Amino acid sequence: MQQSLQQQLATILQARGYRIAVAESCTGGAIAAACTALPGSSAWFEGGVVSYSNAAKVALLGVQQLSIEEHGAVSQAVVEQMVAGVCQRLGASCGIATSGVAGPSGGSAEKPVGTVWIATQFDDQRLSHCYRFSGDRASVQRQAVEKSLQSLLQRLTD
């Protein structure tokens, strides 16, 4: 039986003594929920921040208001500041951040529904990528959670 992404991540984090923090917007806490659904997650999961509004991104994670104004909340600049902020504030060795348009409304020609930026941080190095997921709101959120966990797992195993 293949381990879930959360189980694989938990095994690596525990073996290396790392702790993870998450900053979530469009996923609304689903990454944190997926991680903490595992027994013993307190050994490797530090915490998370659901920063759905722009004001929360600024106040709780230290995202620069100017970045939101210039690039929008769904952007590389903002998601990288989110992951840096949550790792710094919670003292975690690695992290994940998401910001996107889950739908069914809120999309634009430039950022259609399904657009999600995901950033990971490990050893103070951030990587981010923009994805275009399909389906309804729940499907976009599910895909974002899965890709987030895969992205950090890949960083830790490369």
C-alpha cells in the first residue's frame, strides 16, 4: 500500500527533525487539515495561518501592501512573502503557501478561475509556481492541496 503524500512528508520531516508551517488563502486551511489528520502530526506540524483577506496577509504574514496593489493577491510576489512570513513567525524550517482563484467567480482574463500560486520554502530558499487547475471550487482546492504537498515533498527529496 502506497503512503499518502502527508504520510510521506511526515516521515521525511520527522527523520530530519524539520517542522512545517502553512499559509493558506484559497485552500482555506485544507493543507493544515490534511497534515493534522495524521496521528502524531504535532511532531512535525508547527501551525498554519488562513489569511483569506488581503488585510490578514499584511497583518499576520507581513506581506507588503504594495505587492498586493502592484501584483494582486494571486501572484508570485505575494505567495512568496506569505511562505516567508509564516515560516519566520512560527519558527518553522519549511513551509507552504497558497493563493488563488478557486471560483466559481472572481476570475479574470489574466487570472481565470483555477489559477493558483503555490510557494514552498526550505532552508530560506523559496520556489513558486503558478498552476491552472480545472473543475469546480472543491476540485480546485483539492488539486491545490495535493500539488502543495507534492511540491514540498519533491523539494525535500531532491
